[in-house]
Amino acid sequence: MKSQDRYSRQILFQQIGEEGQRRLAAARVLVVGCGALGSAQMESLARAGIGHLRFVDRDFVEFSNLQRQTMFTERDAEERLPKAIAVANHVRAINSEVELEPEVTDVNHSNIERLIANCDLVIDGTDNFDTRYLINDACVKHGTNWIYGAAVGSYGVTMTIRPNKTACLRCVFEEAPPAASAPTCDTAGVIMPIINVVAAVQTTEALKLLTGNLNDLHNSLLQFDVWRNETRAINPGGPRDDCETCGRELFRTLEPTGQDFAAVLCGRNAVQISPVSPTHLDFPTLAERLRNVGDVKFNDYLLRLRTSDYELTVFQDARSIIKGTDQIATARSVYAKYIGN
């Protein structure tokens, strides 16, 4: 099948046309995270004919993913395939013309700048603020556009960030929410429609950026609640002179000390995670959030959560020991799922 036939209906769309389609074919995009948002983003981008897709994820497919992560099948979950590999397998079947570059790794200060190198755009499919600040610092430092997105429950949010032209993520969210202060998909749940809405807006913005239709960008912090039938657009303003990232150019997450400290506990099949900013946890509130996840017990000093695969011991400063793995990437993923930032 000729590309002209494959993309004929997209080419008929006036704002893209033949020139826009050529631009898409020449584009290089990085998708960080291949879970719910990342799955939807990857499918849309591949079907649109983005020429080169680099995508990275540290996790593997589980049956609980299948409700909302559209790239995966029961067989992927049975085989516990790394998400990036499963995505690559399915995208090849969708569009063999797209060049694929899957990476099974934990995104951190040591590799983020390499990952965004030579990319025209970065799209956020992650589930935690630590990684988003990392993306923000790297993209602002190198002048690379990126599109933030998040979803939990029936609520979602997205913002398109153009370094030195729009507010960056830290302009809007100066600090991440404290650990365990905000719900995650694994504590509050999530429904697939909000995933589709956020990913659709993100990929539409991607098409605008990559085809040069900058005047059509929404230029806002867009918020949606599909259950409550609410939509809100907030003007984030321009870059802030006092912003640590785009105003002062400090980029502290790119330094070795900018991320949580993780260490494998020798002989224990466990990993200790210490967050960048220690906090004081409210154990009764956290325990209530985790009741439907597994067996939860706590005292004045620690909280213990047992799931089918892991045991988490959480201390009052949000430091945690994740038992059941000796892989730092897996431990970080478990921490993000159940504790948050």
C-alpha cells in the first residue's frame, strides 16, 4: 500500500495536507511511558505516520493493565512482556513504515538527555511528577517542545510546553505534591474514557506542533472530568523570570542528587526508596486509601502494605522498602503506584 493511500483521509484534512504529511513522516518523537496514556499516544502517532518513534518504559504488562492500556493483550500479560517491547510488537502490525526505537529502562538523570536527543517533540505518558520534572528540565535546557498529561479517576489534565515561549511545568507546579498526598490510579482507580480524552488532546497538539500549525495550539492548562461533565481551560501565562527551570536555568533534576535515592538491600530481595523531599505521612489517611489494594497495617512508626506480589514498608518520612524485587526500576514503579510522589 502506498503512503498516499494510507494517509489519504488525513491529507484531505486541510490543516495537514500533503506538506503536513511529509513533515510528520520526517518527525522524531519520544514517548515517555507506555502505560495507559502512552499506549493511546503510540497508536495515534503510528497511525498518523510519524516517521520515527522512540519510546521508553520500565514496567511489564499485567492483567490489571488491560482495562485501560489499549496496546496490550492477555498474551502480553501472561508472558509479562516489558511494555516497550509489547508496544513495539503491536505498532509494527499497525504501521510497518514507522521506525521504532523501544527502550526498556528507568528514565532518570543519567539518560534523559540522551533520550530526547534529536527528537522534535516529547510526550508525557508517565505516572509521577519526579519524571515529569526530569522531562521538563531536559526539554527546557535543550529547547525541545513537550506535552504534559495526567489522568486518575475520571479527571485528566494536559498542557503543551514550548521552552522560552510558554510557561514550563515548574512555572505552574512549583513543587510536586508531597508523597502519598494525592491519589494514584492504583489507589483511586481510573476509567478508560479519561485516558482517551487526555491522550487525544495530547496527540492533536503533537500534530499541530509537527505540522507547524502553532496558531491552533490551545495555549492553556486543560482540565477534564468526564464523569462530572466538566471542562476548564486555565491560562498558565508565559515563562516566569523567577522559575527555577526556565527563569533561573538551574535544572537540578538533571544532577545526580536530583532524584530519589534507591538502593538494593543485599540478600533481602528488596529495594529501599527514599524520596527527594522527605515529608511526614498521615498513616490513617494513607491506610484508608490503600484498603482496597491489599492488607494494610500500621503503628506510630510505619505502615505495611501486602499485595499479591510485593510488601511495602513505609516510614513516616515516606522512605519505603519494597520487598519482592531486587530491581530498582520495578521498585520505583511500585512506589509510584501505591505511594505516589
